[in-house]
Amino acid sequence: MPMEPLENLFSSSFGLGTMAEDKCGVAGCSEPAVKSYSREAVEKAGLKAADEKNKRMQLCKEHNKQYKKVTKDERKLENLGR
């Protein structure tokens, strides 16, 4: 019995959409998303959400870079406690 390719397992036919289909959740940006974070954390970092209802925000490459730059010290301190 032949097995299905992995691509078919994660296709949109299963309702699992890919991150590439999503757009950046920052107000005024429509670039493809590469990563998602909680909306609360992203807003703390100073980025404005386009939709206030969502619990999570997808970020494009550029906004992800900004988010990581702003939260670098916080993440470093968090990792020291491990």
C-alpha cells in the first residue's frame, strides 16, 4: 500500500492552513507571516495589532526581527533562570 507524501498530510484540505497563507497581523502590513506570538506580548514590544480580537498575532520577517530585537534582554534573563 503506497503512502501519501507528507505535503498532503498538512494540506489545507485538512483545515490546517500554512503560515505562508497568513498575513502579518501588524496594522498597515500585508507581508506573508513567518512566526506567531501572543498578541499581548507583541503589543508590549510596541507593535500595533491590526485586529484586537485575536489572541495570537502572525508577524512577517521584518516585524519578527523588530519583536526579537525589543525582547532580546527579556528573553536573555528568562533563559538565565533555566
